[in-house]
Amino acid sequence: MKALLFMLLAVVSLGTMANSQTVYFYAWGGNPAVNDYLRWAARELKQQDIDLRHVKVADIAEVVKQLTDGRSNADLVWINGENFHALKSAGKLQSIVADIDNTGKLRDALNWRVDFGEPVDGLEVPWGVGQFHLLSCQRCISGSQISAEELLIYAERNPGKISYPKPPEFHGTTFLKALLLSLSERREVFQQPVAEVDAQQLTQPLWNYLQRLHPLIWQQAENFPASAAEQLNWFANGALDVAVSFNPNEAQTLVQQGRIPENTQRVVLGEAAVTNHHYLAIPTTAQQAEAAREVINFMLSDKAQRRKARLDGWGDPAVIELTDSGTPTLLPVAADFHASWQAYLEQAWLERFQ
């Protein structure tokens, strides 16, 4: 009798394994809170007979290259900006937006249908919101906004207490964008491809500004934080007066976790925060495309979006309309630059300052 019961259980187990679909999700693995969230999502998705495997990568550009070369087993990727532009140009993404029910809940206010100046065209689905801003103690920077010129004055009065991640680190490059918007009177031109405008003339105020700023910042710009995480650590221990962030909820999240001073506030550099979305997309070579669509639909559910926005976890803002206070308060919105500006700014910065 026991042998028969064991055999029946084995058959059920094998049947469950056979029905389970493994989805290989290639995503950045450098944030413990994100990794914890994806482990939670994987447990939830097992109820739908989906085995979500988070393949952790240091830079999603590596996966983009593998996909364009036709040598990746990715079923689902976490991308935006340059990486989306590269995959779209190479014809490596499936059209998915119309096939996912929960896209009907998406918030239109942030214009998710354009990704770094590039139309989404149904090829990716927004997963969360990024808004570039500074974190600073109230005793350091008063108020919720600071212009580029005001930041320079602060650096003059507090030498060595300001810095930014070294481009081409993403936060560092966006710091350059925020300064450029604050210094420019023609902000709309940055939505155009860099080859279609006089980029040298448009960016000259930025390079002039940095020549004045660099002698005043940490180690006189001989060295820079390697990442936003490293700068955050230096801010937390008082070595710097500012950190950089793309998560509008991060000040609350980190204060709640006891990782930064309690009086830390969000400060917009310029009149509005450079804003973009991060997205989920399915490669044309995906072996489990239908299951990957189910994963995306779950990621856009009320349950998953609320969990993602919790301040005791990732704290990443929801992209769907929530019916209560779960919808976060976002910063004033400035559209991100066209994707082609990314490489231009990084190369120009390296040529001048390295």
C-alpha cells in the first residue's frame, strides 16, 4: 500500500514538473531589495506553474549583445533606453503590449510609450518609474529644488562635500543631463537624436560649468564614486552632503531601513526630475514566450505592483493606477534625452576630464 502511494505521489510530482514552464529572466542583480522582490515573485508564479529563474547580470548590455548575436536563452529581459533602442533596431523584440491584459491599468501621465525619445511601438511594457534626484540632509540643502548655479555656490561654501558617479555609470551620466537641462534654455532639443542638432554648441555650457565645479568637489575631481551605491555609502557616513538616486521612494525607504539620516530629503536638480521608465520585454528568440507574457501580466497586477512599491522593500513606484494611497507621490517630470545622447555625453566627458 505504501509503495502504491509513493508511486502515485511520484506521478503527481512528475506531472507538475512537466507542466511547469521555466522562464529565464535576465535582469540586473546588484540590488538586494530587487533580488528579494524577484524571489517573492517567483514563489507567487509557481501557483501558475511558472518557474521564474532570475539570471543575475551586472550590465544588461551584455545580454543585449548576446541577443543581437543570436546566442542567448533569455525569455524575458529588463531593459530601457540604449538597450531597448539597440534591440528594437536589430528586430529582436516581440510585440507584446496588446497581448497583456493588465496594460489597461497603466498610468498614462508619465508617457511610457516613449523610451529615451524612442517610440515603444508595443515592444516593451513599463515595470517601474525612475526619476533622477539628489538625496540630502535638510541642514545641507534647504528646499526641494536646487539649480545648477545654486549647487555651484553650495560647493564653493562646502568644498569637498559634493560629487557624482563617474560616467559612463548611468547615474553619473544622468547627473550631466540634469545639469544640462538646468543650464539650457532650449530643453526640447534634447528629445531629438544627437546627430540632428549642434550638440557641441548645446553642451558647451555644461563643460564650462564642470570646469568651475570640479576644483570644488570631492578630491578635486581626481577621483569619483564608482557607483550610486558607493556615493550613498559616503553620504550615509557623512563624507558627502549628497547622494544620487533614481527611485522617488528611496529617501523614505532608506530612512525606514535606518541606512541614511532621518532628516534626508529629496532634492530635484533643476526645475524637474529627469524621468524614465524601466521595462520588461520578450526577445524574438524566447523559448517560453507565452509564459513570459504571463509573468509580465503578473508583474503589472495590483498585488505585485503594491509589493514592489512597499517602503520596507524595493520601494519602486507603481506604473498602474492604484485605487488608494498606494500610488506614490512623484516628482515634477522632465522627459529623458533621446537615447543617442547617452554615448555622446559619456564620450565627451571622458575626453575632457579623464
